[in-house]
Amino acid sequence: MSKIDYEELMKPVIGFLGCETPQAWLDEAVENLDILMQDHANCEKKAASTAMNLMFRYSFFSDLQIKLAQLVREEMLHYEQVLEFMAKRGQEWTAISAGRYAGGLRKEVRTYEPEALIDILVIGAFVEARSCERFYALAPRVDDELGRYYRYLLKSESRHYEDYLALAMDVATTSKLKNPKEDIQMRIAHIREIEKALISSPDELFRFHSGVPAKAV
């Protein structure tokens, strides 16, 4: 894909998010590629685990099963690929703690169904969109090999965020919510502000989805 093609691919992703990644985070990422890659691997594994858990918990949604099964396969493939990159570069697997991002988003999940599932799917869309946006921003700032891999991930990550949104709408519609489109849009608007705050506010811990490095503030 050309630079123009990548830009076209990213327009709806960036438009969906409430902000772009701050320059201070990008500067920190380039200086901490080992942590970045380790946490990226963790994120891929967690994404597969989340999708798998949803498949078991909501087995009565047939469309959900098919889409999530595809997602699990892709996330695990990406997990293996990142591990291969780490091994090739002589980086050993190291257990690192999770950042605040996922937990901060999960706090917004409503406690009743089907609204809880809808929120989880909308949050999934934001996580995938943010991952996509960060890969796009990082690609020209890292070495050529890693940059090519991050660009390779853009198509799947952008598709994942769209899949999550489509699933949220399917659940809202089949569950016969009174105003499914309005409910989805309201939740997108609400979670967008939460996600924006997590990305743009000071963060003590550097991770793939962390906010502005506290030392840069």
C-alpha cells in the first residue's frame, strides 16, 4: 500500500477516536521498544482471551460466535509473530504489569444485559482503533523491519474495530432495544471521552496503551 492508501485507511479510525497519540508518548516508545514489544504481545494475547471469553459467555449470539472465532485466530497469530520478533532480536519474555487503560475502560461497562455486552463490544472497538492508530504513528519512527510489520497490522486492526461496532449494533438490534442506533451512539460518545482522558492525561507507567509519560508533563 502507498502512503496515500494508508492515509485513506486511517481516516475513519482517527475520526472515530477522540484524539491522536501525543508526541511525548511516541518519543517514549522509540526509547523503550523492548517494553513496547512485550506489552504489545500481552495485548494480542489478552485480545484473544477476551474474544474467547465472550464466545463462551454469549454462545446464544450466532453471529458473535463466527466473528469472534475469526478474531481469536488473528490475535493469536499476531501474538506468535510478536514473540518471533522478540526472539529474533534477542529479547527474552518478561512478565510486566498491566497498565491502567483496559481497567479504566472496563469501569464504564453497565451492569445489566444486553447493555453490558454492548459496552464491552464498543470498548473493544476503541481498543482496536487505538492500537491501529498507534501502529500507524509508530511505523515511520521505528526501524524498517518493525515499521513494515506495524503497517501490515493496520488492515486487520482497522477491520477489528469495525467488526466490534457491527457486533454491538447487531446485539442492540436483536435484543430489541427501543432505540439501538441512539444507544450505540451515546455509548460511543461517552466511552470516547473516557478513552481520550486515559490517552491524553499523565501516566506513571509506560505501556502500549498508556497516556502521556508523567515525566514529560
